[in-house]
Amino acid sequence: QVRLVESGGGLVQAGGSLRLSCAASGVSFSGIVMGWYRQAPGKQRELVASVSSGGITTYADSVKGRFTISGDNAKSTVYLQMNSLKPEDTADYYCYCRLFGSTTNYWGQGTQVTVSS
């Protein structure tokens, strides 16, 4: 079975940095997309960033230039480096994994990111 374990959230001042990690088990690191969605209270869930096993990345416009997603194939782990954090980045962040050709996401347990001003 596919399991995702994520970590790295916390409380940080505006302008600070955090790095989220998401380790996958039970799935090959080929033919997949992994990344993070986030959801803030009262707001729609949005895709923050993703990376495919082929190295293709996507970013929400709001985080471009500040966040970087990367993958470690050997460790079946993805990382989201979040720099220049803003209060509007405050949300619960959920790692996901999706197989190519599937519309079903597997989800991590979530981690909270809080950015104070």
C-alpha cells in the first residue's frame, strides 16, 4: 500500500524559511507525480507545487521564485524548500502522490505552516 509521511511544518516569522519533506513507500518513484496542496481556513485548496518522476515541476503563481520542489529518487522523497515566507502562506500543507494515468491521489497526514508578521 502507498504511504506518505510528511514533516517540516512549524511556526516562522515572515521572511523566514521552512523545508517540508514527504517520504513515499509502497510506490515506485517512476511514473508518478508528487507535491503539496495547501488549504487555509475559509479558502479553496490549491496546488502549491509538484514534481514528476521525470523532473517536470509546477508552481502556483503565488509561490514562484520563493519555493523550490525537488525529488530524491533513491530515497523516494520530495522536498519543498520555502523561502521568503509570507503570512498568506499560512495553511495546512498536504503531500500527495498520484500515478500517471490516474485521477486518484494518495495523501500524507498534513503539516501546519504558520507565518507570523
